[in-house]
Amino acid sequence: MSNTHHGSCLCGAVTYEVEGTFDSFFLCHCSYCRKDTGSAHAANLFSKSAKLRWLTGEDQITSFTVPGTRHSKTFCKTCGSATPRAQIGGRLVVVPAGSLDSDLSQRPDAHIMMGSKADWDDNLHEVETTDGLPG
């Protein structure tokens, strides 16, 4: 399924489109992904063939790489939202799924790095759910 997806950061300064197919979709529970998302896991789409094009705000993007690792994150300088990035000399496009504004029918392929997941990340399907803010 080849198509074009659009996305943006929280403040709207950065907008982009990705044209092509995502090869994989992983929910990563490693400690780096938990730290850089502030959540139980990162949700990233990967493509070896898709093309990333910045529509606005490319100059608002900055990046950080954990010293001594390949773990990197790109984000908006203003609001801190995760943004897509090209890795491995541009041969791999990584898109944070939560940054997409367009619908995505693709389901995650796997939860990965479960050996380092957060202690509180068990049986979350049993936690109460609400349609809005808690009352």
C-alpha cells in the first residue's frame, strides 16, 4: 500500500509529508525510547523506500543522539514534539506514528525490547478507560 502521509508537530511550526510505503511499525519499550517519549514505549514507522519532504519548519528541527549509541531523536525546537528523521545516510526514514495527521490503517508489527519495559507496563488492558478526562 503506497500512499502519502502528512504530519506535524504540536505547535504547527513543522509540517511534512512522507510518500511511500512503511515497511514496519514497532512499539519499542527500551529505556531510551521510554525516556525520549516519556511513555511506556515509542511508536515508530520505518521505511527503506519512502521519501520524506519538509513542507514547513525544517529550520525548527533539532536532534539529539545518546552518546556512544545509535539512538537519536529529532524534534521541534519550539514545542519538543518528535519529528521524522532520515538515518543510515538517508537510507531509512523513521516516522513517529503520533506525529501523523493523516489516518494510518497499518497496525504495529510487534512490541520490541520487552526485556527492558517499565515495571508498571503490565496488564494495561485492565486499567479503567474513559472517553474524556477523569471526573
